[in-house]
Amino acid sequence: MPAEIDLYYWPTPNGWKIAIALEEMGLPYRVHLVDIGAGDQFDPDFLKIAPNNRMPAIVDPDGPDGAPVSVFESGAILMYLARKTGRFHGESARDRIAVEEWLMWQMGGLGPMAGQAHHFLKYAPAMDPPQDLPYAKDRYRAEVARLYGVLDRQLAKNRFVAGGFFSIADMAIWPWATLWEGQQQTLEDKPHMARWLDEVGARPGVQRGRALANEKRGNLSTDRKAQAMLFRRG
């Protein structure tokens, strides 16, 4: 039996990526909750493995050459786990190029833009004092719409994001894409994205990963303490 991987986690889209990967890959893991609304991400012990004070992070006691290794940044974790297991990264060099392209698309595009959309559309207007900024709301709503158009066109040609196979690229994109309503988007003109959301969401491993500690999710629109912790400067 492989040694348990330590997963430092909170139920957010980036956290779901890694919980889904571990479930899909059948890897044993132990969960350490990092309550980002309470400031756990700033704990000195956590910063030793995640210096950017963001979760998720992992520690694999059976890392390269059998020595422990810590990995932070969700995209890097997904690539590490895919290499470790030899799964969900494609069978050929061309497959892997496609997987990594779409993984980087999520890391550099959809994740940051959707995150900003959530902030300015949902959270900033509910802050004290309210920060209702029409330009920012329009800017990020429109950019997320553009990105989902790119995704829908890709899925018109492929069953999954990188081709005909389920991969870590799907694991990275799906958690953010499921929150399309909070990003003030529509699926009426994105039938291929809608089909893919349903197909990926029906996978048992995806369902288990998405459900991990889901009861811990709070409401940032009303939690002033969490707002102060998450949106503080510096």
C-alpha cells in the first residue's frame, strides 16, 4: 500500500482540483484543512511547504528517489501526480503537449479571470464599505465569457479538453467552470461546455473530490472576518 500523501486543502476550486486528482488516481491521502478564512495559510509551518501562502499543497513521503517532497501550486501538483502515477497526462508526446497547453490556459487565464469575476461581482459589492465597481465587473465578466467561448469551441471538436481522453487539464478546468452562474455567465450558447460539465461531473472520483469537506464552505458575502483575512493587503 503506498504511503498516504498529505493534502493541505480547503474546499475551493483550486483545492477541488487536487482532491479530484487523488480520488481519480486512487492515491491514499490524509487531509489537513487550511481554513483560509481564519488565516491558516499564514501559519509558519504551512509556509514552509507553500511559501506563497496559498493552498492547496501536498507532501508526498514517497517522492523522487523515495525521499519526501512537498509541492505547491495546483498545476504543479497535478503534473507531479500525473508523472507519479503515469495516468491522466496522455499516452503520446502530442497528447501531453495538449494537456499541458490547456492546463496552462486554466492556470494563467480561466482561474485568475474567474477569480476576479467572483471578487468584483459577488464579494466586493458586499464589503463594508461596498466596492461596487462597474468597470471591473464588466471587464472580468466579459473576459470569462470570452474564455468560455474558447472552451466551448475546443469541446465542439473533442470529448474532453485535450482530446478524446480525460486528463489533468479537465481536472483543473472543471472546478472553476462549475461556478459559471456566480461568474454571471450563460450556457445557452455553449452546448459543448454544458455537455462536458455534465459528463465530467458524473465521474465518481470527481464527485468524491468535489464533496471533500464541502460543509466547510462559507459565505464570503457576509463573513466580515474572512473578508478581512482574504482580501487584506500585503
